[in-house]
Amino acid sequence: MNVSGNLREPALAKRHRIGQLFEWACCGSTWFGMVVLSLLLLSIGWKAMAWPIPDADAVDRAAATKTDAKANALLSPRPLSTRFLTSYDSRVPQKAGIKAALWGSLWLLVFVTITTVPVGVGAAVYLEEYSNEGRWKRIIQVNLSNLAGVPSIVYGILGLTVFVRMFGLFGHDGKVLDFNLGFAMLSIPLPFERSVISGALTLSLLVLPTVIVAAQEALRAVPSSIRTASYALGATQWQTIRHQVLPAAMPGIMTGVILSLSRAMGETAPLIMIGALTYLAKCPGKIDSLSAVWQHPTGLLEAPFDVFTSLPIQIFNWVSRAQPEYDHLAAAGIMVLLVVLMMMNTAAILIRNRFQRRTQW
Amino acid sequence: MTIMQSFSELMHQRQQRETVKRSRLVETETEVSKLDVNNLNFFYGEKQALFDVSMTVPERSVTAFIGPSGCGKSTFLRTLNRMNDIIEGTRLTGKVTLEGQDIYASEVDVVALRKRVGMVFQKSTPFPKSIFDNVAYGPKIAGQRNQKELQGIVEQSLKRAALWDEVKDRMQDSALALSGGQQQRLCIARALATNPDVLLMDEPASALDPASTARIEDLIFELKQNYTIVIVTHNMQQAARISDWTAFFFQGYLIEKDRTQKLFTTPKKKQTEDYITGRFG
């Protein structure tokens, strides 16, 4: 009896071909994104590395007038340079830099972190650890997901009403609350106007839903046996959360927070809504370097309530100007923003990997 | 009946072992009751899991609960330190007393109860921390801050759990690096560190290899000199080897509770006999 059978099956070849086609299609999808992205990066990088080539007319005019010759003398070899990082925006493209925007973004980052982390983690802990399953929890949960999808410009309008104007509660001129801290005066203007704190609170509202959902997922991933074991040793619920659940969930929470913060850093629309300045030649609180903090420490108290600009706003502003040089400045600004965001994302990945190796159960 | 004979043999081996051990101890024959349970009914939502269970657990002895899966033995164990409180929608009627105090009375703090009635679970659950921090966790959360005291407690607990010699040189290593059997002994040490009177064990050896199981059983044998131990096991040989009293649960009812030797050799109820001779379950 022949049990070996025929090992050549013509119908199989067709099935293999379909499989092959599918593989190519998937490969194509991957490369489509990669190619477009790298083209974009290359063109921006190229722009950031060189000034536009002046056309013949402009060269003639430059030769004719002395002032432009002076400007040309100042011309640095490329838009993206150390000078770009250390000078303020200017009407002369060759002198313009991103300093005010960098410090503005840094202040935003600090205050968004300060407000988002406690509120976001607190809400997640309440929802996951304390609240009972039920209709209210479901309603809150659904709304959180919805809020995460609300367009950022809507948050801008919210921030404008709540933080910048404070519903007009403080009249036309507003009020100033003064606190004597002993070593310095802390003056809080009410409403907050177009200050760092308004921007930070608005961005914080924007990313809170994402942070809460990410933190909830991290908490849910902590095995319940850890909680039970802790309770069995006579721990209260707070001790269990503080000593077992939160430390175990921390890498997940941190990753979620950092990714949300990098989203906040790139947001433009809500900040334009609340009126962040597009042209600014000073840093919040006049702090433009670390040494300035020593010389002028009260600036730290003034900065949150000072006007500001941020990286994406500065880029937006440059893109909308007419001279071609500003296009190249915008490209340089984009490179700086991308480097900042990539650094934050790398930090998120490093934190995740580091903790994943340590906690495995 | 061969199975009955094999149990008799087991009993005999055990008695020999026990006489060796007991010769070192002051013999006390009086049974002092530690835990008393009266007419306990337990519900998961609408579903009743335990029906009118009454029993006493004598002090400084090992009481084993046996029975087929889903018979309520683990549920009953968890009512003894109120671990069921964590599960939403559970309800209970009846009375459980620890040395005469009703543990379900409104003025009882469940945290204080769990400090006196420790628990070890089937799956060893070391915290993702160092060996030292795992054992020191209980005393620390109870407010012990003195580092020297803590070290003393940790050392003593690990010695009692027969783990000290294996880990004394690597106290700061992660507890997750220990083997399964070591992890389970660590969990026992951790439970001992809060200085409980009663130790509840929910199938503590069921996920372990025979060698580790033997170590845990030896340990339980040692521990009953100082602690009241209640153990749930699905392994009847294990119950026969280590317990003084055995309770047989079936479908939420306590069918029979007796001296281990009696229950395994001359059970009073038909169901018990059927179960231990392997006719069902």
C-alpha cells in the first residue's frame, strides 16, 4: 500500500503566492511611512543647515546698500548653530534665535509635570484601587476616553476662559495676590493672563486624560496577588498602594507621563488660543541661563506669571513670515524641537527597559 | 483495603517521627481551642459557598482541610482572617472567634486581625524587592523603624522558616531570584515576621517539586510547636503526614472533622471514606 502520497501539490503553489503577496504588501506599508518620514527629515535638515541662495537681484541690492552688507557680515554659516540657540527672535533673520522659546518650553514642561503627575496618578489610583465597580465608574471611564480625543483647540478655548480670563471674575483690571515668603514676595496676578502658568494648566488639562488612562493600565497590570499578600501581612490599603502597587506600576506610569509630556511640548493650537506671544525677546522671569538664577533668584517666582513663547509657537511664527530666510529658521527650530522630543521619548524607553528587567513575576 | 493500609503505614511512620520530636518537648495533652467557628454561612453574591459550618481549631496543632475542588475549603480558610473582605459582594453569617473575641465584630480592626492570623498562599508571591525587604515588610508597615530590631526579626523569621542558611549572604538580592521552594519559604518567613499566633496556608506546596514539598512539610512540623496552623491541601497523603486534625469538606458542607489518624483509618461518614479511598473527587 502506498502511504507516502504525492508531495507535489499544484494547488499549494497558489496559496504560497498569496502569502508572498501579502508579505510584500506589509513590507510596502512599512517602507511607505519610513520613506516619507526620512524625506521630510532630510529636507528639513538640509534647510536647517544652509541659508537660502540669494537670487541675483537681492545680491545686487545688497551690494548697493551698506546696511545689508553689514547684515551679511553678521551672517553665520548656517541657520542651525550655537548662535541660534543663544539669541532671541529678531527682525533680521540672520540674528534670530530660539532662546526665548526654549526657556518658555522648559518652564511649560516643569509646570505641566508638576500639575499633571499628582492629579493624573491620583485620579488613576482612585479609579483603580478605591472606587467600586458601578455605573459612575463606567461613566467616568467612558468620558475619560472621550476627553482624550477632544481636539486640542477646544482645550485652548477652555484655558482662555478658565485660566487667562477666569470668567472675568476679577473685573477689568484684575487683582494681584501678594504673599510674603520671608525671603521674597510672591505676586500672583488674577486672572493669570497670558502667562506660563495659564499655558501649563491648559496643556495639563489636555494631557490629563491620556495620563490617567496610561496610569490606570499600569496599575491594572500589577498582579492582584501582590495586593492580597500585602493585605495578609496586615497592611492597610494605603500602605499596600504606597509600598507595593505604586512602585510596581511606576515604570508604566512614568512611560505614559513622559510620552504625554512630549505631546504637550509639541502642541501649538491651545497656546495660540490662550495668546502665547509669537514675538518675544525675553525669557520668563528674565532667567536666560543657569547663572541668571543665582544673580536674580526672585526670577523663579516671577517666571510662572510672566509672558512666554514656546518652540512650536516660534516655528509657527517663522513659517508664516514672508522672507525665505525665516523658512530656514523654522527648519532649524523644528530640528531643535525634534531633538528635544526624541530625548524625552528615549528617556521613556530607557526607563521602561530598565524597570522591566528588574520586576518580573 | 489497601488504601486504608497505606494510610495506616503512613500513620505509623509519623508516630515514630513524632515520638522522636516530642521527646524534646514538654508534653501537653490538653487541647486549648484557638479558633471557634459557629454556624458559618458564606455567600458570593447570591451563591452560597459555605453551609452552617462549625468547628474548633486547637492551639499549637496542625489542622488540615481536605476535599474536592470547589468544596469551599479555601473560602473557609479565608474567612478566618477576613481575606474575603477584599472580594466585593461577599456576605457572611455566623460567628468566628479568636481566643473568644468575635473577629467579625464591628470594633475589630481587620489590619490587627491579619497581623495575628498570618497567611501563606498557593502561588508564592514575593514582592519585587530584596529578600530582606520582603521579610521586613510586615514589621515595617506596623511601625518598626529600628534597623537593628528589624535585622533581628528578619534573621529570626528566616531561621524559623529554615531559609536563613541559604540566603544569609545575599539578603540584598532580589527575592525573585530565589527558586520556587525558597520563594515559598520566604513567604512563610514573611508571614512569621509579623509574629502571628495562627498561620493559614492555602495549598502551600501544591506548586512545588517533591523535594521542596518535603522541606515545607518538615517546616510545618517544626512550626506547630509555636503556632496554630491551618492548612488547605488537595493532597491527602500530605494531610495524613503533617496534620493532627483533618476536616473533610464537600459541596460547602463540613462533612467530618476528627483526629487525622481516626479520620483516615476509621472515618465515620460514608462520603469521607469514599473520598479518601479515591472513589470520587
